[in-house]
Amino acid sequence: METRKTILAIFVILFAALPSVAFAYTTQIHAPAVLQNEDLGVLTTIQLNITSGNGTVDIKGPSVVGSSTIASAQSAAIAAASYLGLNESKYKFTYYIENSVNVSGPSGGLALTLLAVYALKNAQLYSNFTVTGTITNNGSVGPIGGIYDKAQAAKQNGMNYILVPTVQNGSTEDLLYYISQQMFGIPLFEVSNLSQALPYTRASGHLTPGMLRINLTQYYNTSIHNSSIQCKNCNESYFVQLTNYTLGYVTNETEMIPSNFTSAKDQLLSNLKQYSTISDKGYLYTGADLAFVEYATSYTLAHSNSYTKQSAIALATNVSDYCALLSPPQLTAANYEYVVGGELRQSLGIATLNESIPEINSSASTDTIIEAMGSVAEAQAWCSAANEMYNIASEIGGSPVYESSSMKNAAMKIINISEQYPGIYLTAAKQDYSQGEYSAALYGATYAKALASAGPSNYSTAMQTHIAGVAYNATNGVWPAMFADSAMFYLQQANYTKNSTLKMGYISSAYSLANLASYLSGINGYISKNLIPGNSTSTVTSSSTPESSILLTDAFNNESRQIMALGVSVVGIHGELEVFAVLLLIFLIIILIMLARINKLIKISKFSNQPRSSGRENGRARRRM
């Protein structure tokens, strides 16, 4: 009897210990990667062996494993066990990564998590798909890079589809997904978390791919009233010419998009019809600007045969040569806005190329090359716009003038004020200044301040009234009038939409455009006072006093819109105030400044920049035409 009890006890002990000795689940998955600095995707196999343990996670195979990859594997174990209601500390997770010398980066996180889920269930994954995406402890799937190269590797290795992280509608990543899917004929399915991913791991056969979701914002074109802003001191017909040129230029590029991108082409052409309707309503700049922003997408798709470093460099070089060869016509009092506008955009194109060419040269994946091509397209569009402005300026003609000596100091003062708003516009302003193009430098620094400074935090009737008031009083010249007009367009859009996010985006655009119109209205007044008849070798002195330059700078530097408007008038920019009104305005300025400095009653407000809405969300601020 004792012997039986002893034997039974031994069996009980052995049975209880069995899981820690014999428990072993193994499964595998295909995962894509990008070879660094080779713009080449590879598909590797990852296996997972799970045994009883204390929660340790090991990665075998590669000679070097990056810390981010190890952290990703640890998160994968936690997320998988949590999803199944298990405790990961009771297991040991040993991953084996084949065909790799070294591994770094967290983008294999989702693949490692799916492996852990199936291994813990003692089940096998289908072998007809691959997956990429980072993972968190709670199972959320995060962003990745190199999707183009990964999709190519997946297709070459016979995969039927790829699971990828969900990205923002109309973003650069969204465009990259679409390009990768269409170029290689492999569907990409977006997932935000582990729960969304798991159903795809049980699917077999062909699944229907998604469509590119270009930014299809539908503007309220039929409801908006026609433009009512009246432009002073300008001939609007020339801006109609510029708008039509821009719409035609972008349409021609869009028509060149090849057949494998038909869905995108149709959406882009539909957008262009919408922008044409907007311009027909009299919102010339708005229609041209929306088309201008779309150009980068059309260009990138139309040049899909250039997604290599060598071809992209050749494209960038051609655009660079084109931009460098542009030469502004003779400056006159009648054409200066188009000459100055062209000089600024030519500098913006060159500055953009100076950013994008190094990106192409140092690219770690084809994704980087494609994104940089968007910047090359932007440079092409800016320089093409500059060329058309130069043509218009030549057509306008007039008697030669040159910039007075005081404009150099004024330009430097405005650049110094705008130093707190770094970006492409400030870079262009400095470039123009170094070339002696001081009017263009004034324009560039003004753009930097108006478009990069912060916007309203809420929408109200008072805010709408304020924006409209600024816009209607900032029409000294064609550019201020067009920006003021655009501000009114976005105000109407804000009134029509019921979407709170869109509403704030529209009001923010309206605010920054009204500011830009107001600033440029003042700048135009200053420039017109400092254009001296003759050529640059003339000895005629400036008709503008040094005090006017100082007052203009003070007005520009003042963040209060009311003081800004008064300061602009005091400089004598519009030339419409009587002596009494001028003295009264000076008195009001002095009172306001004293109150601001002594009692600190006037607080500096910051206004935000509208995010780029064209599907090129790549860390840049939205760049306007």
C-alpha cells in the first residue's frame, strides 16, 4: 500500500512538472525589411519558440540586434499574452530571425506580436502574407518606413498582401501606400491595433485592395458669393492670366499620370475642376494656390519611372538648372509686384532644391526618394510660377526704376523681426537679401511672419468680423488684394461647414491670409515710396525719409492688428489721410504703446499656420503659392 502511494505521488509530481519540461510551441511568419543605404527590400522569415519560463525574450540569428528591436520584441510578448488573457512572465520567448547579418528598428513589432499570439495558441499562421508595423504594450500598431521597398520584396517573394499601420487620409504615407500597391500589384491593408490585424491572418486567397484617399475636401463652391474685394493700384487681368497658367500647368502634369494610377488621376482632375470653379467665382489666388499644392502629387505620380536615386538626382538637376537660368525683367513702378513676386518664388524654388537634393543623396530607402521628389516638384512649380510672373512683368513694362538705399536697412530689420519664424520663407528672404533683391527680401520675411505665427484658438462672430475688417482694408496692390480675397473665401467655408476641425482649419487660414494681406499692403506702400526713377547707377536720392523706414518696421513688429493697421497708415503708405488724421493716428499709437508698456494691458497673441492640406504631410508647414 505504501509503495502504491509512493508511486502515485511520484506520478503526480512528474505530471505537475511536465509543462515546464516538455511545453514548446513554435510558429513562423514572413517579415519585410530594408537594407540600409541600398534602397533594397528583403523578406526574411522569423520563427518563435515558446517554452515555460520567467518572461525573458531572446532574439537569435542576427550578429547584431538593435535595442529598439529588442524593446519591440518585449512589447510583442506583453501585447500577445494580454490579448489572450495570459501572463507573459510564465513563458520564455525565443525569436529566430533568418537571413540577416544585423537587425535594427522597431517596425517588426506587429509581426513579432502575431507570432506570439499564434505560438501561445499552438497554431500556425498562413504563409501567404507579410506584415510591418511597430507595436506597443497595449497592442497599438505604429508607423513604419520603407514601405515601397518592403512591398517590392513581398511581391517578389510571392506574398498575396501586406498588413500595414493605419495612416492619415491624404498624408505622404497614404500616397506612398498607394504608389507601392499600384507599382507592384500587391494589396496593402491598414490596421490600427492587434485586434484589427488578427482577422487578416486567417484570410486566404485574394482580398480587394483599398483606394488612394487623396485629400478630397469638397468646398462649398455653389453657395459662396462672388469675390467682392476691390484691388487698388493694380490690374487684376494679369492675375487672371497667372491663375489660368497655374491651373493649366497643373492639369497638364496630371494628364501625364500613367494608367496604373488611374484612380488617383481621376480624383486629382476632379479636384482641379473644383479649383477652376473657385477661381471663376473671382477667388483667383485661392484656385491657383489649391492647384499649386496639388502639383507635387501629380508630379510624383507622373514620374514613377524615376524612383531611383540616380533618376531622382537627374530630375532635381534639371529643375535646378531651370531655376538658376531664370532672370527677372527690368523693374518698373508698374510691374514691381510681379517682378518681386517672381524673385521670391525663384528663391523659394532654389531653397527647396537645396533641401531636397541632399535628402536624395543620403536616402536610406526609396520612400525618402519619393518624398524628396515631392519637394523637387514644389521647386519646379515655384520656378514655373516665377517665370510666368517675369513674363507678365515684361508685358506690363514701364519706365525703369531702382530700389533706394534705405530699402537695404528696412529689409534687414524685417528679416531680424522674422528670425523667430524659421523656415523656407525666411531662408528665401535671406537669399534675396544677399543678392541685393531687397523688395523680395521684404516679401519673404513678411510671408515667414504671417504664415508661421500662431492662429486663433476658437471661432467667434467677433473673430470673423475682425478678419473681414483686416481683409477689406488691406488691398494696396495685387498680392494683398488676392490674399485678402482668399481670407474671405475661407471665412465663408468656415461658416458653411459643421465639422469643428475643418471650421478651425478654415478660420486659421483666413486669419493668416488676412495678416499676410495687411502686412504686404504696408510693404507695398513702403516699396512704392522707395522706387527711384532711373537705373541702379543713378545718383538720385530716396524720396522716403529714414523715419518712414523705422515706423514701418515698428508697425510690422507690433503683434496687435489694430496698432499694425495704424502704423502702416502713419508711414503714409496709402497716401489718403489728411494731416489732421495722420496726427490723430500718431497720437493714438503713442497712447496704445504707453499703455502696453506701462500697464501690460496688451498681450501678445500668437496665431497658428494651417497644416498642409494637399496630401504632403511631411513635417513641413503648408507652403503657399
